[in-house]
Amino acid sequence: MTAIRETSAGARPFEVSNRLVLSIALPMMLAYLTTPLLGIVDTAVIGRLGDAALLGGLAAGAIIFDLVFATFNFLRTGTTGLVAQAYGRGDAPEEQAVFWRALIVAVGAGVLLVAAAPLVVLGGARFMAAEPAVTEAMATYVSIRLVSAPFALTNYAILGYVLGRGEAGLGLGLQLALNVVNMALSVALGLWMGWGVAGVAWATVAAEAFAALVGMSILVLRFRRLPPLAQGTLRNVAALRTMFALNRDIMIRSFVLLGAFALFARQGAQLGTLTLAANAVLMNFFLLSGYFLDGFATAAEQLAGRAVGARHRPAFMAAVRLTAIWGFAVSAGVALLFLVFGNGLVALMTTSADVRAMAADYLPWAALTAVSGVLAFQMDGVFMGSTWSRDLRNMMLASFALFIAALVVLVPLLGNPGLWASLHVFLIARGLSLFAIMPVRARATFEN
């Protein structure tokens, strides 16, 4: 089938090259890697105050906040897929309309979160069930940081739009602006001015507001140079229905993913405090590898979505092939680094000799998650960009069921190795299940 037959009117065929993949993946990899640096700075600021309760409250607050905001991750991923498809078919008005619809949802949800702050604090306190001093610090952090909700969700929508157009350099710039300002203000307000946990929280509010202002300024100036949207565009019923269905499926998928990681931690706790501590240290290796893989997942998301919008199957297949090759190559390098230098990294994270010894025993299990997770990350990107969200949701549910079955069988037989093996089963199942149905979805998409 020729490119002309596969391309709809107004669409723009394009070639996917290694250079194009890396132009998206590398900037976003750097952007995602700044996120853990922010957490390290916040922890160091509070840690220097010498109060363990404050440190515990910061950690608990960050967990609660991440759980709440994971619900709205669709504002980034869903927006990227829809914008990428509009970009691929050369529909500039719809690119802009997707952003404004996402922004309306972001601001509305953000205002509701600010209003619900007391309930979030109360629910977080009951969920964590920590000591009073820790709970007080957590409540301070969460109640202040929720003020940033409208700005933070606006930044999700902005980043989604930018990545949907493949403007990874701009995405990197916005993320760096957000995180660098956040880190600087955390030190200034939390440490120099002595505001402690409240200072760190206000630093985040200010940084999110700054990034939102910069991002909105850039986009508004861009949109002013374009023809105005036709009346009623933002109320397009079919487009709204697509957006909400996509957002619903991604939200369910995100909750199930969080549930899998929570279940992993809970099962580790059942194996003893030492095992729980060692696994908590080792999970950082999986999380760190995820930041590397997310760059290629973002490239897969934008390029697959753009190809679907352009109805250009060669570009779609090239995007899948090249992001897979680069993903496996980078993951193999990351896994090798972890295997060689992992014990040194563990020593930086804990001073306990017992935890270090147990972590060393299970380090290969953690290091190899970088490889077993490649296809899961990449296929997530492909399916989100293609807006095949129902399959994302269903395969996540199926993989979660297989994960539970693996836990039931392998943990009693093998103990902690069985727990890590179950995590590998979950990651591999996610990737293979989506990969298996991708040809069917691609055939239906490009031949219709």
C-alpha cells in the first residue's frame, strides 16, 4: 500500500528516523530525571532541620499528593495523543481546541482540589496513621501544596500539548524552569528563611504558578498568530466524548498500576521488616530506570499518534520499531550499570548493614526490571498516542490479574525472589499483551 493511499486529505506524511526519535526521547529523558532531583533537594532541606517528624511528614505528604495527582495524569497523556493525531492530519484548529478543552478540565479540577483540601488532609492522616508530629507536618505540607493544584494541572495540559506536537525541547525547558525554580525556592524558603515544611510546600506552589505563567504566555502568543477557532468548536460533542472516554480509561489504568505497586509493597511487608526495607531501597532502581524509559515512551506516543492522524502506516511501524530498538539498548545499558555499581548506590541510600546485605542478594532482580519493563513502557506510549485506550485499560486489568496469580503461587514457594519474579511477570505481561493486539488495531486503523 502506498503512502498516498494511506494518507487522508490534509494529512502530512513524514519519515521516522533515529534522529527524530532521539530529538523527542533525549530531552524528555533529561526532563523526567530532574523530578527525583527535586525530591532529593526537598528531603535534604528538611533533613538539615534535624527533626525526624518533619522528614516523615514531608515523605507522607508527598505520597498523598502523588496519589491524588496520579488521578489527573490523563491531562498530560490524553492531551498528547489527541494533539499528536490532530498534528498528523494537519488540523491546527483541533490541536488548539484539544488544549483549551484540557485546560478547562485542569482549572476546574484544580479549583475543586483546593476546596477539598481539608478532606484530602483528613483522608491522608487516616491512611498514613502516623505519629501526631508526623501527621501535623504532613497536614501542613498537603494543605499548602494543594493550593498549586490549578497551576500544576494546567502544566499537565501545557506539557501534553507541547509533546503532542513533538516539541520536546520546549517541554524540557518548561520542566527545567519548574524544577529549578522549585529547588531554589525550597532552599531559600525552607532552609534560609526557616519556614521548614511550609517553605518547601510554598516553593512548589510558586514554581508551579511560574511554570504555568511561562507556558501559557508562550501558547497564547502562538495562538494569537493563528485564525480564531470557529464558534462551538470547544463544545464539539464527538470530540468531548472521545476526550472523556480516553481520560476515563487512562485513569482506570493508572489506579490499577498504583494498586500493583502498593500490593508489591504490602507483600514485601508480610515477609518481614528487613525484606520490606531492602525492597523499598531496590524499588528505586526500577523507578530510576523508568525515567530513562519514559523518554522513549513519550517518543512512541507522539510519533504513533502523529502517524495515526496522518493515516501513514509506514511512519507508525517505523516509530514502533525504532523506539523499541532504542528502548532495549538503553535499558540494557542501565541494567548493566545497576549490576556493576548497584551496591554502591545502595550504600548511599542506607547505612544499615543488614539492609545492604539483603539488597545485594536481590539486586539483579531489581536491575533487570529495566529490561523486562521496556515493552510495557513503549506499548503504553504507542497505545496512548493512538488513543487505543480501551485496550490499555483491559490489558492492564488482565496483567494485574496475572500478577495476583503469580503472587499467590510464587511468593509461598520462593519468598522474596517470588515477589520480584511476580513483578517481572506483571511488566512482561503488560508489554506482550499490548504488542500481541497491536497489529489488529493498526490494521483496523490504517485500512478504514
